[in-house]
Amino acid sequence: MTQPQSISIDNVEYVRKDQLAEPAQTLDGKKYVIVRSREAAVFAGYLESIQGREVVLLNARRIYYWDGAATLSQLAEEGTSKPGNCKFPQEVSRVQLLEACEVIDCTEKARLSIASVKVWSE
């Protein structure tokens, strides 16, 4: 007999704890996130600060091209199922993004997946 993934009690859905995605490992308390910016594209890294639309990331990689995830939301939750097709250049120690329009928290699964993508260079 299989176990249910969730149950509903009084119109409230409860999900099994082992079905919840684990948040990404932090760096000195800093969350691992994906940031979409207007002019600098997409980056993944540790959130140092956010003030208005200005976001600073540490140990960040540009997400130049991704495959194996339909959206950035899926990439942030599940990572990529096709790491060999992705183009993620080398990590930079710090990047300041001036026109951020989306910041998405990542799961540990996604962080490990992004980190496992081979450095793309020419």
C-alpha cells in the first residue's frame, strides 16, 4: 500500500514533511537565490544584500543559458535535469545587480545542481 502525499482536513491540505523541499545550504547565514535582472540577465548566488532593486550576490554564477527546467522557478526548486546543455560561466566572488526584478529562494537540490554544471567558457 502506498502512502498518501497529502491529506485534507477541514479544507486545509497538509503535506508530508518528507515531501517538502529542503532550503539551500546557507553561506554564513546568507540564502542561496536566483536573481533575474533587467539588463544583466540571471545570476545564482548567496544573497548579501537587497535594497530596492539593487541586489548584491556572493559566489555567484551567471545563468547564461539553461536547459532541463522550464522556468527559473523550476530551476530554483529542482535544478536542471540536463546539466550538460547548460551554459553557466565561472563563479565571481561578488556581483552587484542594479535592476533586479525577481529574487527566488533555491532549494538545496537546486543549489547542488547549479554547482554541478561544468564551467562554460570559450
